[in-house]
Amino acid sequence: MTAAPETTLSARLLGLLARDLPPDRLGTDPATLAAHATDRSGARPDGEPLAVVHARRTEDVTVTLRHANALRVPVVPRGAGTGLSGGATAGEGSLVLDLSGMNRVLELSADDQLAVVEPGVITAELDRAAGAHGLRYAPDPASAALSTIGGNIATNAGGLRCAKYGVTRDSVLGLEAVLADGTVVRTGRRTVKGVTGYDLTALLTGSEGTLAVITSATVRLRPVPVATATLAAYFASFEAAAEASYAIGRAGVEPALAELVDGPVLEAVDPALRERGAALLVVQCDGAGAAAEADAVARLLEPLAVSVETTRDPAEAEALLAARRGALPALERLGRPLIEDIAVPRSRLAEAVREIRGIAVRHDVPVFVLAHAADGNLHPIIVVDPSLDRLPDAAWEAAGEIFALALRLGGTLTGEHGVGTLKRQWVAEELGPAVHGLQRRLKEVFDPRGILNPGKSL
């Protein structure tokens, strides 16, 4: 039997969706398609998507996937579009499933210290809602004011506080998700402990929309710390700051965050900051012992740093962190950032930075470096001319060497941003043939027709 032409399948799908979805759910106008074709990575897909479904309830997702799966039309789940690896790019003939409108906090239990939220809830808004009950959502990605919980779960996002509180996976207790054929499944539980069956919640967290579409999440909340103390230390070199950062761990202090910013980033944020040093290390301690821990960190850093500033005032702490939170917007003003997020063992952080500097010189490309220093997660950012149709060869060659460096040092291609489209060619090298094959078979179990975010992750 001859397969139906792609244009016929697309027309059939649009007709079915127009029939079965509420009238405000389906968008096909050029402006909507263009706005939903890429994400913050700047990766540019071939062509534009077929249509955008603006989901508001789980039923919108089930209807969409049931029809798309039957007609084998690829579906790209999407949140706020803040992803940095091309995971939400949607090319020719694909259907975008926009979940940003599913943005309700369905439940917030102070007694059980959990919340049940839809995927479109903005991270910072969940944190604020929890704060009314003396709680907080611990994961704190730099994009918290923009990114959604669903997007964070899709990439297993990390963030500034992950050194002490873990990444997104450590705060996800359970999920409601829709499989490729429209089947709704519920994984996990409302308790912190639970080992019945395989951990499908952890498997879906970080799967980049390739296994199922998340429609709600039960997430863990934690008490707001009774106190915080924040330090900002400037150093003569980034390597010196990196070495100081893992000396903190050797001293037995577990900070809530330890963020590193190099001199070129400081210059981009505010030239006055660059004048204070070649690197900035911001450390925050929290809890009942915050002051004592911060004093211990200050004693450790003062002989090594150019200057050390400490505050226990939350507003002043945010001012100290402003350089870190403002880093990516500042670099985006310079050009198109190719944002990497390798991770290496903490003890090899300074070594990694030295080698990244050499890679930048060899390929004559500017590399700006940020780091979640307490867990070895580096963000070497190559900035290129935004007017170029494609990334220059030198940028790709430098990125490839940076990925190879991460693996050679015992690290990983991505600590929190995900693989998306930008890192797929290096995945097999990190995983090895046996594990890569096993993961492909898992994909086939969840999505036998391969419609969910094809061409991403694996």
C-alpha cells in the first residue's frame, strides 16, 4: 500500500485537531509558527513547524498525541523556550505542543512539604507561592524568572543552589505524563521514600521530551533557611578562584551555592567589576550555622583573594549575585552565545579552565567562562556574530575540543542543559555502544513510532 503524501497527513492532522480541540488551542499563523520554531540556544531548524497547539489541560495533550501518533507526525513539546541546547527547536512538518499555558499550582501542602504543579508554572512563581508557607522550591536555575517547571524537569536543570540541594531530579517526587499514543501514566508518589518498581520518575526527568510529555509534577518543598550569609571574593585569576572553591569543600563546609565568573564576563556585565579582579567567586551559606560557616569560608579565602566582602542582608546578597545572574543577558548583548555546560570532577576544575583558555587561543574564538564551582559544572560560552547563517567552523572545533576535554578529565558533555540538537554527535562517545544501544531501546518502548521530539537527545 502506498503511503499517504506528507502534505495529506498534515492536512488530516490539522483537520482532526481543529475538530477535537477547543477553538483557541490551535495556531497556524506565520508569526506564531516563527515564535515557536526555536529556543534560547539560537539553533535554527530547517523550515517552520506545521502548527502550534496551545495546551491548557491534560486532555489537550492526549488528543494531540493520539492523532499525531496515528499519523506519525513529529511533536515537539515546549515550555518557555529558555532551553540552551536546541531541545525545543521545531523544523519543517513538526507540531509544536506548547505547555506554557498549563500554569496552575494545583496543590501546595505545607504539612507534607510538597506542591503539585502543571508544567507551565514559572520556577520563581512556585518559589514565591511556597514562600507564603515558609517553604521554598530549592532548585534555582539562573533562568528561574523565565523558565518553567516542565522545562526544568525535561532537562533535569541544575542551578545556583544545586551544590547543597541537588538538581531538579532530587526535588521531583512524581509525575503525570502522556505517552506518545495518548496514554496517561502516573509515576512516583507523594512520599520522599519509595522503591516500588523501576524509578520511572527519574527516567522521565532529563529525557528532554523524547519519552513522554509531562502534564503535572509533584515536587518537594523545603523550609526557608533561618539565615543566610553571602561572600563575594575577587581573585587575580580564574584558576586561583577555582582552586579556592574546592578548598572550601576540603575544609568541610557545604555551601548552598558557590558561583564563579571570569574576567571577560565581568567586563561584559560591568567594566567596574572587572577592575576589582580577574575572577569573582560568590559563596552563600544557609541554615542555623550560616554565619559560622561564612566566617570559616572568609578566613579560608582572605589569604588567597584580592578582596572578600560578606553580608547577611538578603538584599545585599542579591546585589552580590547580580553579576552571576546577569551574565547570560550581558553576553547575549555581545552576540550569539553558544552555551556549553560540561562538568568535571571538582578537583580538576582549575585544570579544565586552563585547558579551555588554550583551546580559545588555538581556535581564535572568544570563550567566556561561568561555573557552578561547588559541583564542577562549567559553562564555557563561545560568542559569535549573530548575523551569520551558521556557526563558524572554528566555534564548532573549539566546542568539540571542550567536550573531549570534559570526557578526558572524567566528566560529562552536559551537566544541566541537556543534549538537544547541539551535542548529539558526541553522545555515543560518552555513553559507549552498550549503554547507547540500551537507551535507544528504551526510547522505542516509550515511543515506538518515534514522534516525540525526534532528532534530540540520543
